[in-house]
Amino acid sequence: MLLLSLDKKVNLTCVETDLMASGTIVRILGNRVDVELDKGGIIVSLFMKRAGFYVGSQSGLEFVMKI
């Protein structure tokens, strides 16, 4: 299992569109990870559902991140 760290580059997948978006981890707080998307600078808050699997939503879209 990989560890999360600030400034780590990650990929989020949009559940509705199946598109990937790259971003950077800007905050880690317990089971929550905030990722700033590279395009647009939008911050998506993701919550750990199980080890290595995070889910969050922003602007009406749901995103997942697998580590």
C-alpha cells in the first residue's frame, strides 16, 4: 500500500464521465484527503471508504481515487 503525502500527484476518476483528472494532495485530515485539480484549481474533498479507496463529490460530479 502506498502512503499519502502532501504535494503528491494523484489521479481522480469521474464516475459519471469515466474521465481522469490529475491533481495534487493539499490537505490530509484523518480519513479525508483534499485534492486540488490541476485544471481549474478546484479542490475535491475525498473520504476513505476502505484502505486505498477514496470517494468525494464536487460540482455535482462524483470522483474516486484508488491508491
